[in-house]
Amino acid sequence: MTSAPKLNLSPKVSDEVRKTTCYMCACRCGINVHLKDGKVAYIEGNRDHPINKGVLCAKGSAGIMQVNAPSRLRAPLKRVGPRGSGQFEEISWDEALQIATKTLAPLRKNDPSKLAFFTGRDQSQSFTSFWAQNFGTPNYAAHGGFCSVNMAAAGIYTMGGAFWEFGQPDWDHTKMFMLFGVAEDHDSNPIKMGLGKLKARGAKVVGVNPIRSGYNAVADEWLGITPGTDGLFIMALIHELLKAGKIDLHYLAQYTNAPVLLNSDPAAPDYGLFLRDDAGKPLVIDRTTGKPAAFDRKGVKPDLAGTWRKGGISHRPVFHQLAETYLSPDYAPDAVADRCGIPADTIRRIAAELAHVAFEQAITLPIKWTDFRGEEHSEMTGRPVSFHAMRGISAHANGFQTCRALHILQILLGSVEVPGGFRFKPPYPKPPEAHPTPHCHARPDLPLDGPHLGFVQGPDDLALRDDGTPARIDKAFTWENPMSAHGLMHMVISNAHAGDPYKIDTLFLYMANMAWNSSMNTRGVIDMLTDTDANGDYVIPNIIYSDAYSSEMVAYADLVLPDTTYLERHDCISLLDRPICEADAAADAIRWPVIEPDRDVRGFQSVLCDLGARLELPGFINDDGSAKYADYGDYIVNHQRKPGIGPLAGWRLPPEGSGVGGTSDDGHAVGRGSPNPEQLDKYIENGGFFVEHIPAEASYYKPWNRAYQDWAVGMGLYDTPQPYLFQLYVEPMRKFQLAAEGHGDRQPPDHLRDRVRAAMEPLPIWTDSTAGDADYPVHALTQRPMAMYHSWGSQNAWLRQIHGQNPLYLPSKLWNQHGFADGDWARVTSPHGAIVVPVALQAALNDNTVWTWNAIGKRKGAWALDETAPEATRGFLLNHLIHELLPPKGDGLRWANSDPVTGQAAWFDLRVRIEKADPPDQSQPAFDPIASPVGQGPGSLAWKVGK
Amino acid sequence: MTDLPDKTDRKLGLVIDLDTCVGCHACVISCKGWNTENYGVPLSDQDPYGGTPSGTFLNRVHSFEVQPDQGAAQTVHFPKSCLHCDDAPCVTVCPTGASYKRAEDGIVLVNEDACIGCGLCAWACPYGARELDRAAGVMKKCTLCVDRIYNENLPQEDRLPACVRTCPAGARHFGDLGDPDSAVSQLVADRGGMDLMPELGTRPVNKYLPPRPKDTGGEIDILAPLLAPVAEEPKGFLGWLDKTLERL
């Protein structure tokens, strides 16, 4: 019996396709949203989009389940029960905004620093920071401090950019790619696409990660390194390459500060600083004349070897100090192998492979270019080795220096901004000097004196009050962590509760689950949020929170401002912020309401426009006091950060009379230009994004390439050309050391002198950040699965069927040592606390490391999940084992569990002890359920819209 | 019972590269999305926000660990969906003729109107590639996106199975494995593409490209000269530097 029915092979796919930008993670891919009967029917990748070129990950395709999620908040909420109970009443937007205004207006009038405004996975930081700046509070940052600030700051200080949104491997030309640490949750699709390209042509992929999952599973070689030792491993590679002379001397002499002369007299007050000319330019020895010359003088040939004596003080090139430092036997492979868990022969072989590919397999592209000194080049030489790293090496207390070390390895190989190496994406490269310095001067009824966050150049730029105490609630840019370029969101609640450095009135958070997976010491943070003083008042008096979903944090707010989902809102992924550029193009993008909300919710940024006007903040009102922006879409089109520069670079109007602006073939200006009322329509017509390609002669060597510098000025990325040298040696760090040694007016407190002196080494050092008590011998890590992101993955009906629970994975050695079997549970203890959780065996894992998926565990009552959900019964957080402070050292001081350079949260320094435990009825600690403000999801789903 | 065609004009199928699959599940969810909205009844989910969520999926990714005799354990991500076998036991077992293999392209489908939900085909499939939808009571399986690959409402470049179109790493390939000159057949020839469990005699159309050898390292002896020290002491290094710079 054969039955072949007639099929309709060409069903109508949808009524309409609307193209916007994904927000299921921070990758910002272009998506085609197919609509039927006005409802979302299907989501696929946009083939024209520069980020994903048509592909889409599991999260992106599951967006449809995010948009219909039962956990969506429905209306503004006013707390009616005690904090943490989850008891709210729905109120109108008018009432909600009146409450917010009444709370915030007196703060602005009297002391704007009483507001702490911190945003989490915010993709509108240039806007939210602008709002906070106009409010006048110094207390603003997003989540970078507990994510990857070490990577970002080390990259900017070293080479004017880092990985991910700052740059990418030259996937089309690289022949050897090394991936360090956890990286599967950032730059998600581009890395998978890049790996696919490498695999298709058989290029070698090396994974350096204690855990062999995801990208490390497909790596041709896996190095299961001991957590926290990546810096030591990298320095051993540097040692071998230096010893063998396998470094790019031409590149180092021309494009880095290797030839810059350092004051080498330990008795001099400028010891360790650069020799500079009267104009402040660092000096090098010119090999033509044998005399010092400004590094950028036309025709100068910088010498890596020459020394110079001036005024009785000897000066030698940075390169001497670098070579001396890393040629030390302390960094020999045999000296580091045991600590890294990588055999010395393997370290030597990897060094040899890097050298072989960089120098024996060098490539040249026939592209002419002119450098910043005016020298013309007939081709572009490439060193086809490339690297990528993210939180894995970043989230340690030695992370800043480790990230710096990785960049130094790249630079010694001559593999940054060259064919086959690592390439910047506009608006990068951008040296630290081209960024703002931090501003913190709060004054009653006035805006802040400048942008909050930035890059300090020395002690004078620290955010300190006149009495030397921290100006910011998170103590960013203080002696405890001078280069905290992204702030320290993870310290805000703890410091606010302690009144250290001062008390605040209102904590205003956006999209940050600080009462659960985004905080260290979750239980402690919950207690701080609910703690009351002797009068029975909350220690943190007011909490306002905005989120689209019923997250754990919602229960701790006094006022909840419900945000929209990502398909119901305007957004801009701006060149002023964290754009979607590629190495060959500047690009930005929008989100727009492809569907209208079916609830009483508003985009948070539109709410801030409204609230800004109600509070009469400059920048948000017209001269007559009326609201300046109807909503965020209006702001995106009409806001100008400076004349001609707005949130979006595409389809601006030609600036009147200036003739300035990028290329355009349709009468519009690119980059610089006047606001265009039709700008959003133009973006929508173009698929939700804008791309401007970089000319071929500007495609590599960007920091030193005249054609790139000129193009960047035309685009409005710089106001003037900004050529610069890569900073192997970071002079601003030395300035902090000098202060610690007693030089200068601004002095660290005595208890921090030694720490500043030790931490701020201007050439990378390695310190054992995970060293601890022998009672806690095992490293414990988290990763985020590729199919899930942050908190909101495990409420998604489809994604939670992939990762609905998170066992603690143990390597064979520990599994056998403790006699574990399938179905067993373990008690995991750190100096801070204990958890009891289910275990599973993973053989492809560093012998002394355990790990679990991050943020799968949920609190009962949150996210519209049933209380029996495995996320709430078997799922768990490692956060309970990690404290935001280090264990007391007996000195009576609070020491943050953070990198001493940047304040980056040191999540991955955790060490634990493992024991077999009797199976409890659910993971421990278990928390009381919170009442759900949105009820629970349906019992079954069959999501088909249209016919 | 149901007959299989003697031969098919083409053998459309997938080639899945296990050396490249990073296990991201993009294909799983893209498939779920397309096939919830298209071909037959939607892929339902039971208890989607509760204690025992389960749903119908036509494509799933399994992860395995492999412990070689020497060296580190390895992780393999293994996406699995219907392999559109030439000798498909799920078809011949079907009591109603609902399961069938198309003579024109070899795609194995279920005619949902004729399916009684008896589940015999799922028992017969040695790969576990069929799932009975609990809401609708009909058997669901990979259709190779038969409603995409010929769909004149889609641009030519999108006439691909949803899983292939979405795969970020490019680990999934679609084409005619009956044509030895097709790109997919060439890929199978070049990379040693394999049948899944060939001993069962199902003659699957889909092929898997095996992982390349891992952790083989390089030969240190060959690369060793690259690391010959230029000098034994740092001072010697700087002397060497002087000489090298003179040649620049």
C-alpha cells in the first residue's frame, strides 16, 4: 500500500516580514520576524545583516517564546506587602511616574548622589548614562564590572580595543586560532561562523579552557588549564618566543612603545615614566641620527636597542625592560607547567607553532597604504595567528594583568591589525586618551560635571571627594581599584547597605537580577535589600526596578516599571555605545515595535524620557519646560551628542554648508549630519541596520593608517586623526605606583600603599588569585550554555527543555575519589557557605575543577514557573558560595573579591571542598517561594498562529 | 504494511559535520519554530512551565564523551533527526500507509490525515527519530522541510531546511546524495562521510562527517629549531637585537 498525498509545497510563509535586531543575548543579530494575523509566527536570521549574515542561534529562534512568555509583567506595580514577599498592586503609569518623580525630585534638588542608578544588560548605555549625568548623580554604571571589564580595560589601555565588540579575528585569513576561557556567551554567532570558516579550510583551533564543552569540543587541541593560570601560561609562551627571537621587531619598533625611552634611575621622581619632549610626546632614539626624537616625527626610525643619558639620568627603551622581565627563568615552561597543568613540552610546542605560523607562514596582501609618519608601503604583511578571550580569563582577581599579557603576546607576534591576525571594529581602535576621564562632581540641582565612566591617566583622575573618600557608592576609580572603567555594580547593594562610603536614598535598577544570579552572596544581598534600621525603616530606603519579566529582583522593589519585550520597542545599537560594526565596516542598528504590546507596559528608555522631563532635567526639556522627547524613538532621531553626531550614523541630513560627512549616494550624510525625521523609516527599509564600508586601503593597520584615520574623522568617530602606539608598558599604571611610593600630592591611604604598588605593575605580572586555604582544594566555575543566556533563558518554554537543570560536573578523578555514582548529590563548601546539589560526571574536564551552568537555578515563584520546576528544585546557583568580600584578614577592613586594578568581580577565583551528601528533597539552600505577580504559565502549548 | 519505492529519482538529505558542530542547538529550535508553524499539526509542549516539561522535537542534539586510549577525553556533539533511509523500517511497518517515502526525492513523510498514532513506526526506527505529538496524537518527524525546499514563496537561497539555513557554524549541508557530483556527495567523499549504524541495513541517506583527529599535537622535533635560543643570557639577547636591527 503506497499513499502519497498531494502536498502544498509552497505554503504562504507569512503575511509580512519585519526586520529588527535580536535581544535574546548581547550578540545583536539581525532577525526577520514573520507575522501572521499580526502575531509573531517565526523568527529567522537576516541574511543581509553584518553580524549574523542569516544564521541564528537557538536563543534567537526561541524569541517567539520570549514574546509570548507568561512571565511578562503586565502593568506598573506598587509594593503592598513587605519587601521580598512579591505582594503588589497594579497601578497606572500616571501614578507610577508620580511616585518616581516624588521620590527622585528632592534628591536631585538637594544631593543627586543619593540616587544610585545602575543598569544591567542594558544596550542603551549612552542614553542611560546621559540621563544619569543630567540627573547629576555620580552613581551610574552598567554591568561591566561583574562581567568582563578586565578584558575591556586591559585591551583599551594596551592597544585601544579588546575582543568581541572591539574587534575580531581575521577569520578569512587566520591559520591558527587560540581561544582562552569561557567565551560561548558573547559574540555568539560570529564566533561560531568564524570557527566554521576555519574548520572548512582546516585551520588549527586551540582551546585553552578547564572545560571541554562547546567550542573547546571542536578544538583541534584542548589544553585543560588550571583556572586562573592563563597569565602564567601566556607569559611562558612570551618567554619562549623572546628567547628564540621569534618576535616581530619591525612591528614593535614602528607601532608600539617598545622603543620609547623610560627613566631608569630608581632614585629619580620620574623613575619608570617616559622621556618626553616639551610638547609631551614620548621620545624614541632615531636610528638615523642616534638622537631622541618624538615617536611620531616624519621619517623617524625608532630604535629598540639605543639608550640615552640626560641630566645624569639614564633612559632605556621599554623593550629592554620587557625582555629582561619575561626572559626571567620564573617564566620558563618548566617553571610554570605544574601550576598551569600543562606539560612544559606542550607549552614549548605551542610557542613553536605560533612562531611557525606567524613568521614562516606570513601572508601579504597587495594593498598600498601610508602610515602616520608619512611612509608609504606597497603591501600589507600579515601574521596569521589570532586569539579570542572573554570572561574566562577576565573574571579573576589577576584578570586585568592576564588580559594584558594576552595582548602583549599578540603584539609581540605582530598579529594585531594585520592580515590574518586580530582586527579592530569601528569605533575602535581608540586609545585611552581618546576616551573621557571619570567625572564625579555632584552638585545640588545641577548635572554631573561630565561622563561618569572613563579611563584614568593617573591619580589625579580618581573619583575622590575633596576629603579623599570615594565619590561613588561603588568605590569605582579609587585606590582600591583605580582603573574601574565600567564601575562595580556588584558592590552597590553591599556598600549602600553598609553606608560605606555614604548612605543613599534610592536604588534604581534596570534589567539586572541583583536579588538572584547577578549578585555574589545572593542570600546576603537579599537580606541587605530587606534589612531595616532601628526605626523599622528599610536601610536602603527606596528601590525602583524596571524589567520586562517577573524576575527574582522584582519582589524586592517598591515600584516596578514594566518594560516591553524586545519586539515591542525602539532601541538603537549605537556607535556612541556598543555598536554592531565589523572589521570592514562601521554599522549600527535599531529595534522598532514590530508588534504592539498587549499589556500596559512601556519601553524603559521612553519612560526615562518622560521621567527626565518631569524632573526637569536639562537635556530632557525644551526652553519652555516642555518634554523634549515624545519617546525613545524621538530621542534616537533628534538627540545630538555634539553638533552633527547623534545616536545613529546612517541617513542623516547633509550638515548645512559644511560639506562634512561620509559618502552617500542618495543625498544623505553618513556619520556627521543633521537629524533626519525620516531616519527610522530609512533604517526599517534597509532591514533595521546601516553599514558603511571601510575603504580597502584603510582595512588593516588602522591605528597607524592615514586612510583609516581620515575615514574615521569623516564618520565622526574622531574629531581629529588619533594615531597612537600600542602600550606594552602602561605608563598610567606606573603613575599609581609612584604615588604609592610617596611621590605626588594625591596619596593612597597607608593601608593600600603596598597593594597599589604591587597591583599596578606597568608590565603584566601573574599573581595566584585562586590561592587559598588547603581546606578548599577544588576550583569551581560556571559557564553559560550557548542555548541560553543570563536569567531569561530558563523561563523560555523551548529553551528550558534543553537546559532545565544544572548538575555540578565533576572530573573523573574527583568522581572516583569520592565514589560518586549517577544520581548522587554533593555538599559543596567554600569559605563563605555550602550548597547541596546534584552531580554528574564529565571526563573532559580539568582534574581539579568542577563547574555548572550559570543562572539555570530559579527561585520558586519567579518567572511564572511552577514551584515544582526543576530549575527551582534541582537547579542551583554557585553564587551562594561566592562573597563580594574576601574573608576577613584580621585588619578590620572590607576587602572586595575583585581585581585590584579594575574592581572586576572575581567569580572564577572560587575554591571549594566536595563531599558526598545524602540526597535532600531539593537543592540546598532552598528559599521560600515568592508570590508571583503574574501567575503561572499554561499547562500546554501548541503555538500556531494564522491559518 | 506500506511499500517503499523501488528507487527514488533523487536522494535529498543532510550531511552533518561532527568536526564542526559546537552543540549550540540552533538547528533544534529553528526546526521547532518552522515545524510548529508549518507542515501538519504544531509541535506541542506539555507542562511547558512546570515540573516535567516535555515537547515534540524533530531534531535533537546529543552530547557524548569519548575517552581515547591515550590523551584527554573528547566531547562530541551529535545532532540527530530522521535519516530518510532507503530501506526505512518505519515505512514498511506502517499499518495505514501514513508513513511513506517519496519516489521523487526520497523524503520520508507522515501523512497526518492517515496516521492513527499507533506508534509502530517509532518502535521500528532504530534511531529514535520519530516523536508522537501528545497533543495531536499523530506521529511527527523531520520532513526535510519539504514545505521550504520547493517553496516558491521563498527566495531561491532560502529553499533549504530550516536547520541548515540557521546553523551558525555551517556544520549542516543539504543536497542530493544520489548525485555523485553534488557538493554534498563531494564533501562526503572528501571527508570520509559515514552512515549511522550501517549494520542495520537501513541505508540512511543522511551522512555524518567524522571528527578529525584531535590532540595530536605537532612534532616538537620538527618545530624545535624555531625555538633555538638566540642567546643564553638576556644581555646576549640585546646584543643579538642590535645585530638584527642593523639588518632591518
